[in-house]
Amino acid sequence: MNSSVDTVRPLVWTHQGLEVLDQRRLPDEVVYHTYQSVDQVAEAIASMQVRGAPAIGIAAAYGVVLAARDRFSRNPLSWRDGLETDLGVLAASRPTAVNLFWALDRMRAVIAALSDSSPNPFEPLEKEAIAIHKADIEANLMMGHLGARYLQNASGILTHCNTGSLATGGYGTALGVIRSSVAERAKAVYATETRPWSQGARLTIWELNQDKIPATLIADSAAALLMQSGRVQWVIVGADRIAANGDTANKIGTYALSVAARHHGVKMMVVAPMSTIDWKTASGQEIHIEERDSAELLSEKFRGKESVISAWNPVFDVTPAGLIDVIVTEKGVVENPSMEAMRHLLG
């Protein structure tokens, strides 16, 4: 499990607070902001300074630490009062990413275990947040190792959105598999622009260039032609939420890629930690799809009252399990995912 090609860290915890790499300003500027309050962390998530389900979960965990520290400093005897409100602010920042709620539940468990006579809650909560961060990197390394085994005979790989160090604690999910595979044998790596936020064009390409991994950028609409040309054998993506039956919510455009991949005989791989699997959600039909402001698509000319033009801006879509060949987690892989096959991961 080679981690040498992994130099980017989107989140850095210090004694001053949480340092967040503002991904909106990449690739032109590398700017970190230091946030010291839960509201600031929630805003960083909502405004997409932090993005990627695992990274969102990690940031939220640190947000809980900051919230508890603030409330304890104001009133050591009633620091729990209002803390659930703070967690609610974090939960509302990005509703589709299940890792966010998973991380908040872990932090709630630590809070519940503290007695009213406990000293400052900062230390145990900080310890848990750091553990979540560290475990994510270790999980990504394992997924990179497990997923790369499927790519031994592949000469070309296509990925969508950003699923690397920028979207996680480090190393990456789908991009972690690509890192591990390329480290073993050179392959052609293709990345989509990933409209409308251009995470592929701005973030994935920047990250791969930082780590000296050659790649080719394509327009989203060129993906089917690329598959038809025979240059890629695998599409590898991450996930924001995986239902119990293997249906997967991921960046808008993933579903279209899976349909094109199936038509052209290209394999589809989803790479995500166990924390992304929502066992309480039976299928993708139950997954809430976040929609963002239409202004992200419309030019300013068409935003006024006189315009008759609107925009539909869903952030995610759901790929049915039947279009996925393998789901890779740190606990193992599931080929041809189904409700029954997925449950083997629990064993």
C-alpha cells in the first residue's frame, strides 16, 4: 500500500482550530482558512470549501470539538445545553453525505459517555475527531490496495469528480485506487471536467499534477466516445451514500457514466468507506438528492425578474446496483452488489 504519491491534505487540525483548504480557489490559489467555531465549519461545508463525503464527516467531527470547547468556556456547568443545536447546524450543511451523520453519531456517543462531573470535554472529543481522521486515511490505503487488484490488466481508467486526498482525510477513495494501481504499473488516467463545479478540471487534475501522476482531462460529454474508442476498461468513482442494496448516490453524471459503461462493456467500480453505507436506507429511491441554487448554472443575465429561463441543479444522482460491477470498502469488496451481497460486509 504505497502512500508516497500522496501530498495533499485538505484539513489540518491545530491548537488554534481547523485549517481548511478552500477548494473553491483551486487551482489558481492554495489558501487555508483557520476556523474556530462550529458555525464557521458548517459554512465551510455548505459553501463547498470542504467537499467529498469523508472529508465532510471529518470536518463535522472537528466542528463538534469546537462547539463543545466554546460552550464549556462560557459555562462549564451547563456546556451540554444547546450542543445538540450545534450538531443540527452541522447536519444541515450537506444532507446527502451520510458520512456527516455517521461522524456526528460517533461524537454524540462520546458526549453521552461523559458524566456531568467530567472535566473539560475538549480532550476526549478532540481525541475522537483525530481518530476519525486517522482511520479514514488508513481505510483509504486499504481500499487502494483492494481495488488495484481489479485493475492489473487495465490500460486505461476514467474517474469522475474528485475522490482523492481533497475529498477525504488523505490518499483518497476512487483516486486512492488509481494511485495504488498506477504505482504498480503505468496506466492512462482520464478525468471528467465534472460540471457545474468542475471538480475534475479544478481539483482532480490539480491533485494529480501535485503528485506527478500523468492524466488527461476530458469534457463530461466526451466520456461515451472515450469508452467507445476502447481506451478505458474501468470507470472508478466514489460515493456520497450507498443504500443497503448497493444503489449508490454520487456526483451528478455518475448515472450517465454507468449507463454508457454498461453499453460499451466497460466495468464500473465504486470506492467508499463503510461509513458511506446507509444500512437504514433500503434502496436508492429513498436517498434525498440535494439541489443547489440555480444561479450556479445561470449567467447573471438570466437571473432577473424579466427572464423566463430557469435551471435545475441536482448535485447527485443514483446509480442502480445492477449497473455497478464492484463496490470496494476497507472491510472487503462486493462484486455484483445486491442486498444479500452487501450484507456479507457486516460479517
